[in-house]
Amino acid sequence: MEFHIRNIHFGADAWEVTKAIAQVLHKCPGPFVAGPNERLPNFNVRLNMSQAGGVQNDGSGAFTVVHKLGLKFQRLNKNHEISVTVRDKRLKFTPNGNYVSNGLALELEKAPFIDPDIAKDRQWRVDSLDEPFLVAHVQIGTFYRPKNARPQDPRAFSVEWDQDLRQHSLAWLFFEYEYKSLRVRIGDPMQEQTFYNVILQFASINKMAMGHDFGNPYICFDLLTPPVIQKEEIFRALDDTRGKPDKYRHRVGSLNPGHAIVAPYAHHLRIVLYDDGDRYKGDVLEKFEKFCKTSLLRPPIQGVAIDASHQGYFTRKALNEIGLWLRSPALASNWRVVFQIEALLHNGAANTVEIKELRPRVEELIRCHQDVAGDVMRYFAEAAARRPPGQPIEKCFEMTLRKKLNRPRPTPPRGRFFCHHVTFTPTRLLLEGPVVTQSNRVIRTYEGYEDHFMRADFRDEDRLQYRWDRNVDGASYLQERVGALLKEGFDLAGRHFEFLGYSSSALREHAVWYVSAFHHPKKGSVTAQSIRDSLGDFDAVIHSPSKYGARMAQAFSATDPSVRIHRGQWSEIPDIEEHGVNFTDGVGTISPELADLIWEALCEDNPTLVVDSIKPTAYQIRFLGCKGVVSVDERLKGIHMCIRPSMNKFDVPGEEYGTIEISRAVGKPNIPHLNRPLVMVLEDRGAPKEVFLKLQEDAVAKARMAHDSATLFAKLLESHQLCFNYRLGSILRRLNALGLELKPNDLQQPLDTPFFAQLRVCAINHVLRGVKHDARIPIPDSHMFVGVADEGPAYVQKGLKNVYCLPQGKIFACVQRPGDEKPKHLKGMCLISRSPVIHPGDVQRVYAIGKPPQDQACLFAHLKNVVVFSSTGTCSLPNGLGGGDLDGDMYEVIQYGDLLVPEHHDPASYPPGKTFKLDRPSTINDVCDFIVEYIHSDVVGLVSDKHIVIADQSKHGTLDPSCLKLAEMHSLAVDYPKNGNKVDISQLPYSLIKFKPDWHMAEEDTPRSSDYYESSRALGYLFRNITLDDTPNPVPHNREKPQKDPISMVLLQHVRPHLQGQGLLGEPPTAWIDSLYMAYREELTYMATTYSLSKVAGARLREEELVIGTILARCSQKRYRSNRLYAMRESVAFLVQDMKGQLVGGLEEPSEDALKEKLAIAWAVWRHSLEKAGLPAEESFGSQSFGLIGLGLVLECLEKLGSLPPL
């Protein structure tokens, strides 16, 4: 409903009038808002501008509000019960009967009211940045340090590519506030057909400097990532159906062929502006600085002269010279070395001149130290990237030689290997590794040839997944860049790599496997095609590229090898089906004896499993062409496994033996957590905000209480699986049992140290970040399980009598964690869900039966830490939970009373999509085309984000029609890798308003308050209810004499009796321990640099981040952060286990004398760390965590010697 407004003060603006009306409409309590939790009415104000021009209005305007509210406003205003005054003038409102557009009506009905001060500030900034800057030169190059420069001198800029725009073409520099970017548009519409856009995201600008070069104003951009380059036709045709251009911008990798040569190596930018004093009314650089402040971009540094010259580091000739050397006989014998030289160039750690200077030393390294040359160069490539200003690269190389020359690379444990990584971006090729990675069936088949396999990622310049604006044609670019790399392969370090395959999880990360052909002594010539041919028979799915790729993907899934069984030890049994419903989709059974053999094999490779898990009664497996879960069936005898047709994805003909590969051993339940989508759905289903806030406050209190006692600190670490590799939770409990405490009483000794304090702050910060940014809050009285099926109906069909079968709508779950004396059977009403929750029906109410009947045969009574679903009825409960199945999906079972919402909502029901098929057998090129299309159409994250934002904005929440449409699109997007049916992104609903909810700030690197509104949903309250503390800088360690600190003093009483006569007590650390420490320190430093999310050269993680197992840096794509976090934890775990092995070997069953010898070594390691901890920060990096390894070993040895009190 629209009203005509009269009697407006001529000097008032729309924001001022909006605030005045809001004071009436939003008065609480008042006629329009009854209580504080009620949503504020939204409305729109538009003023008619004065015909005389200028910024004044003509005294009139329009006020629009939803119809029902408008009628009430009209009545109250007519009766003089309300009035609106602006600058002492009372406004007059009259209904005008004008048509209100559907878009505006929808926004007013659903969208929240935005504070006019925020909207006004935003509009002022957009309007103030409207004027562009005229550009004279666009120069791309690299920063370097001149030969005789001092460390404090500024770097110089080498112009590797230059476009002079003074006579040919034209360029303008725009500030784009909405997109947080600068755009340089190159192209003259009077003479050219194409615009080229060089786009600098604010987040990619490390720093800027500006000055004058012979009177010419310039700006140097030190960029964290290369700029985005797009081209667009200046005179483009309109889309026939919409009357407007659609996807008219095209992503490209370079501006022209000359730029294409240098783009992979040089990406920093230098722009020379025209200084038109009349146009800018002063110095153009002053204007640029003002624009930076207005757009909230950090202004450039002034007063620093950056010399610019053409050094020619990356000319075709310079690059060809390096290429010839890399292919020369001197380097051909060591591919690992060549890989690292390529890494120096491509990662920006060295230019061609510096590489040439290193040539003699590298060749000498290979001649004299062939076996360790690759490992030395691996560390050097990392050290060169973070070398201090002014340090010549030759000096960095010599320092690396001294540190690493006599330290061979350790051998990874079974199931792990050293993997080389390459990341392809639009302009670059980034190299990483080798790093420890979990292996797969293919890698294990070709043991000893791991260097011929390469993991490749396809990502944007910031190493995040590709995201396209609606007007950008990403498909054609991906076909040109990614499609060519997949179909034609690539050359690197003297080898040609061909696309091989991918795992399902890797595809979600836009990653694949490549292989370089090699000769195998038993298998002969090994190529990508020969490996694929050996995997199995894919004729059943050969017409579907997506299914063909997905079936092959099973062989590339990361697994641990366990037991090899004979053809007679496995068989196929039918699926349990009723009323056309498959209740055993993806689940089979194994005998207890086979389950025991699998567990023994896993524990042999990873002894910590014995402590951290109970013996599993279910495993997620890969076996030949089968995948899924197998649960223990106590009625199966001997060594036997039963698989079902739903598990069998392809045939592997002629195999007499098969290895059972383990994806997950279900040895304990996980703790379920709230998350944003779940909070949104539960709130819409009736859960009040206060419940979530109470859970949040409890979680925050428990986290902050870690400062109070060692036990609470240990509980925090263990409940969030932090510091797992260093076993700090166990260390704290054992030290506490010895009388040490964080806040000691008169009978206790102080346990706290500066490093323990840093670890505590880091752990608390990690937990609270999840609570604030992701609503990641533990749910009490709840568990997360792998799902399996009740096998009862199968035995009923076989004729077994008196069998108890779970009824429809009921579940069974028995929980037993390590250390629990007795298992606990869940009983009563529960909520059950499966992440991700997106549809209101993705959360269902079920009943847990508790202990099964004792007077009937129950096939699942012995199962622990799984949730058993009914195998009878008219529908499959797992399938109703967001399309779940039983091949490894995890289900949250919630029994927390305040969250057991009574309101029911039917599960989502979408028609099954038909698998995309060709009219001919698929080729590997068809699979490559599917990968390209998948990368382009992978919108799971985008759809999820859009869904929850609209749910926040709409008064209908997740029941809004747009949200329900997005839920269906999400289901389609999740199934896309299997059925090949993509989501049409053009059908994605628009957000209701351009502002985002305030909790969305967590996703942004540099959030601006003017872009957000205060959310009235539970997520908004949760976000605002917690303030994160900054992580403090490391506290200098108090350099006490070894054994004088309280921990050493207490431990010495228990250590001394065992070390009398050992000859090590009281002596300084041995050279051997110091050598191991240096090896540990260098590897930890490598990891700190490799896994840092910062794009600043040389940035690294803190030692406490590596120890705790977290990355505190913000990242806009959670999946990328979690992937890097997982890889970092894997690498740290290997390093810690390797150090323990080198120090003391195994501690399983040593003699007493052997234990005492190991104790002496562990004690020396602890003392050594105390010595190193007092050194300057750069020299002491790693010493504290190395000491944790020693401290843990000391306590383990003492425990086995019987010298510690029980916990």
C-alpha cells in the first residue's frame, strides 16, 4: 500500500524521513510492535526531487508498506493517534492507490528493516566513488632487491610486461565498492572491439605504494594473488529471451600473448596515472588516497621511492635457458630436485637470474649427495620463500645444506606415502610437497613408484574454488584451461603427466590424480590407460560419464589396508526389500573372527587405536568393486564377509583374492554439534532462541574454564579432539595426579608454563571461533553414529523363529566410549538428522528402544556405536533424512530435551533424476568433460549459503518458497557427481535485499559494517552473544635452569630412582638428540609455511596452532580450510610418530632395563627442550612441542614402570 507524503522539509533526505517514520512504526510496545522479540515492520520511502535541481526534495514523496499494516497506519494517522515529524514539520499521508510492484511488495513482506544510517552510509560511499581515474600505463612484473641494496632499502620493481596507453587504446581505473575491488578497464570503444578488465580484489592487495617517477604519478600494488582478468565485447548482442546481455564477460588467463609468457611467474602491478590537475582539482594521488579511505581500503604508503626498470627475468629466452638446464643430463637423474627448482620459479621464491646463480651448487649437490638431494631442495624451496629481506639466495642455500645434508627423509608408515601436489590457477602453476598423504588402492599397487603420481587441484588465484558472477561465462574458460589440462596433460620437471582419475572426495575439492608413464618390473609399461583398464569391468555404467568416473573413483579413495581374503571367504546375499523399498542400501555383514583380524591389522599399523577406541562392531570399507559398511553378524562363523548387490558398484573379473580396505573403523561415537542450517531449521520447527543461547553459554563457559584446572583443560582438548597428536590431554591428567595444577593450592605445585598458557588460549580461541562463526555448539545427551540395518528380517526369510525386528519409526543405539565400564543403551524420544540439514523435514522424531527384548533372537543386540535402522515398513528412514543411505553416512541422534521440538514436518520428496547418458560408450575424454562441467556447476556451497541467508531474511524462514526451491536444488547438486544432472544456476533465487545478516561477517576477510543488518533470528543472537579475544603474541619463556622448573622437580623424584647408574641424569643433551631436534624443527617449520592460509610470502602458522591442530586464520571457504587442516594434522601426526620411533622405538612390551634406557632418552629430550626454549623466537621454534614429545614419553615410561599413581 502506497501513501503520498506532503509537507516534507525541503532540506530533508529519504534517510531522515525513514528514521522519523521508524520511530512511530517501531515503537515498542506500540501499535505496530507489541514485544521485543517481534519482527520490526519494513517499509520504503521515496522523495520527489526538486525540479530546480540540486539535492533538495520538492516537499513530497511516497511511503510504501504492506497492505495490512498500511490500513492500520491510515486509521491511526487519520484519528491523530500517531504523527510523524521531520524538522518540526508534521508529515501528511494520503493513500494514492498506486500499483506497488511485486518485487517491492515481496521485499517489504519478507525482508528485515535496515537501519537507515547503515543504508545512507553505504549509498554515500558508492556515490563518492563514482568517478574513475585515467590510466597511462599498465605494467605487470615482480619485486626484487638490487644487488647492493641494504636490508632496510625498499625493493625495486621489474617491469616484465608493459602496455602504453598514451597513444594506443584507453584505460580507466574504477573503485567498485559493491564488489570490494579495483577494476582497470582497458579498451577504446572508438577504435577497438574488446574491453579487457584487470580486477584487484581488496583482499588480494598486500600493500600499495605511490609516488612520482619523473613527474608521472604511479601506484605499485604488492599483490597476494594475481589479478583476475576478464574480457568483454564492447558492442555485444542482446540475449533474445531477456532483452539484455547474458554472461557477457569471459575469464581469461592473460591480456595478450606477450603477457601470457610472464603471467605464470610475475603478477604484481604498477599503474601510471594521468595527472590532470583540472579534472581532479589537485594531485591525482591525493584523490586516489581519498578514494581508498572512502572505500575502506588501506591507503598506499607514501614517501617510498620504488625504482622501476625492465630486468627481463621472465622473457622467453630466460625461461628457455632454465628449461634446457632442467632437461640436461646433470639433472635428469633426480626428478625430485627438478621438481623443487620448478617450485622455486612457479611459487615466486626465485627469478631466473637467481636460479642460474644456484646452478653449480645444485649440480654439485646431486653429484655428491644423490640420495638426499631432493629432500634438501624441498626444504630449500620453503626456506627461499620466507628468507629475510636482503638475504641472497646463495646464502639461504648454504644454510639449508648445513642443516639438512645429513638428515635423510623418514619412511612413511604403511598406508601413507609422500605425495607431490600441483595447483593450477588461471595464470599460475603452484607446486607443493612432497607431503605425507593417505594412500589408496592404486598407489599401493605401484609401491616404489609414488613419484610418478601427482595430485592436482584446479582453483582460482586465491586457491579457493571458482565462483562466478552471474554475468561471467566461466564454462568456456574452464573448457580452455582445465579441459585442456585434463585431456592433453601437462609437462613438469621433464616428465609428461596424464589424467588418471579421482576419488569422490577429491572431486568435491576439484582435485584429480595424474600419472607419468613408467616401466614396472612385473607389470611392464604402466600408463594412465593401463591402470584404468586394470581396475575392473565398467560396462554396466560405460554410457554415463559421471557414473563411469564415480565407479573408478572407488580405487582412488583414501583407505588403510587391512586383511586379504580368498574368494571362498566372501559371498553375496540379497538386499532386504519390502514394498519396493531397499532397507539395506550399502550395508553388509562380517563374521566376528574376520572383524577381529581387521582390528588386529589396524592396531598393528596404528597402536594408538587400542587406547582411543573400543573394538569396532562395524567398518566402512572398499573391497574390489564394492563399497559400503559391514557390521558384525555373530551368527556368521569362521572368516567370512557377506556383501549385497547395493554395495557392488562394478565387477572385478578373475580376482581370487581381495584386500578389505578400511575407510573408517567405527570405534567410538562422535559428538554432534549444532550448526547454522540445523539451528535455522530447529528454530522454524519451534525451538526457542533461549535454548540455543543457553547451550552456547554453557559451551563458552566450559571453554573458558580450561584456565581453571588441568582436568578442565584436558577435557576441553579431548572433547574437541585437539592436541591429539601430542597426547596433551593425557599428559595433563598424569601431571595433575602427581600434584601439579594450573591454579595450585598450598599442597600442589604450579603446572602452568608460558607455552601451556599459549596452547590454552589457542584451544579456547579455536572452540569459540566455531561457536561464534559456525554456531558449532556441542549438543548434550546426543551422539553421532554410522547407520546400519537390522538384519532380523533377512534371518526371518531364512526361517529363523522368534526374531525381534525393529518396527518402523524406531531405532537402536548402544554407546560405549574408551574407558566406559558398561555400555549405555539409548531409550526414549529422539530427533535424528543427517548433515547437511537444509529442508525442514530433514529432522525427524524417532523412538530409541533401549535394551532389546531378552526373550527373542536379536541380530543387533551386540552392536555398539552405530545406529540401527528398521528394515521393515513402507519407507526408509535414512532415505528420508536428506537422501541418506547406509554406505557410511553419519546420523545425529539428539536426546537433549529442550531441542525435541514437537512440530512434525514431512521429509522432502523429490522425483528421482534420470542419469545423464550418452548414446555411445563413454571415453576418458567424456569423463574429463564431466569434471570440467562439475567444477563449473559445483554450487553446493553457493546454494547452501543462499538458502540460509534467504531463510534469515524472510519471515517464513526455511519454509519460504525460495528456500524450498533451494532445498530441491541442493539435493540435485549433491547428486550431480553420480547422475551427471547439473543445477541450472540461472534459476537460483535472488536474496530479498542486498544486505547480508550480521552473522555472515564470519565468512568475509574484511567485513564492512555497512554491508550487514542485525539479524533477528537465533543465529544473529548467537553471533552477537560472544566476543572473541585476540590471540596474544607468544610470551618469552622464563629461562630457568633445566630441572629447576616445577614440572621437572616433581618428575625428578620419580625419574631418579630408575636412572641411577644410567649415566645421563644431570648431563647435557647428546649431539644425537640435538640432531633429531633440528630435523624436527625444520620439518615443523616446513609444515607451518605449507599449511598457512595467509597469502603473504613466508607467512607461517604458530607453533601452538600446529600442536593444538588448528588454523586460526579466517577463510571464506570453509571446505578449503578444513581440507588444509586435515592435511596439516596428518603431517604433524607422522612427524610426531616418526620422532617417537627414532627416539625410543616401541613401548608395547619392552623389558624393564629397556624401559629405563628409553626413560633416560625421554628425560634428556625434555631437558633439551628447556635449554632451547629460552632462545630467541626464531631459534626456539619447535622446541616447546619437541619437549612435549619428550614429556609424554617420560610419563609413558614411568607408567609402564609402575611409578605413577592411577588416574
